[in-house]
Amino acid sequence: MFALGFWLSGSLILDFVIMPGLSAAGMMSQSGFATAGYSIFWIFNRIELLCAALTLAGLLSLRGTSNLYRRVRRWSIFLSVLLLAIAIIYTYIMTPQMSALALQLDPWEVASGMPAGMIEMHEGYWLLEAIKLIAATSVLGWCYYDWRTRA
């Protein structure tokens, strides 16, 4: 429950505080943004993988002792596997691809904004992010309910 809450709060801070702040400061139009963005997301994606794995391991270990009825336990495990899959997609597919699209290879070329394929990548990112937030909130709510009924 703590790993999932930490992951959810970190994701919300990154999505709605850090990245909009960097965008408002004009950093996205600078040539070094791809490197800086990759560094930020490289660290955060590894933390996401760790939190997703801890969430799945915690739910699997508590599977037999949980007060939640059988259907919710199955859904919580399914959603935690989905969360792990989303973290893997972010870490090994989306972040490297988005960074490669944004990387400016010609140092004399003026940065002109967002590259052509980046819009579709952002749409995919936000779709996965919405699925992640809904799934994580559901699992966190079920875990909290289970914790409250045990006490």
C-alpha cells in the first residue's frame, strides 16, 4: 500500500508539477531538453518498476490472508500486473523512443519545437498514464478497505 501510494504521488507530482513547470520555463524548446528529460525519466522509470514489482509481490503474498472477496483479489492482481506492464512500457519503449525523437543531432540547427512523431507519443503516454492512475487508485482503495476491515 505504501509503495503504491508513493508511486501514485510521485507520478502526479511529475505529471502535473515538474513537467508543466519545465514547459512554462521554456526548457522544452532548448536543445538540451531531451537529455535532461531522459535523465529525469530514467530515474523515475526505475522507481516505477520497483514500486510496481513491490505492489504485485505484496498483493500476491497477501492473497490468501486478505478479507477481500475472491473477485476483487483477482482484479487487484490483474491490475497490478497491468501496472507493472505499463511501467515496463514506459521504461523500455516510450522513454527511449521519445528521447530519441527529441534529440537534436545537428548543433547548428535551431530548435523549432516538438518533433513530428512526438504528438502521437504524448497521446500514448497520457492514455497509459490515465489507465495507470485509474488502476493504481482502484488497487489502493481496495488495499485500504482491506486494511481498515482488519483493524
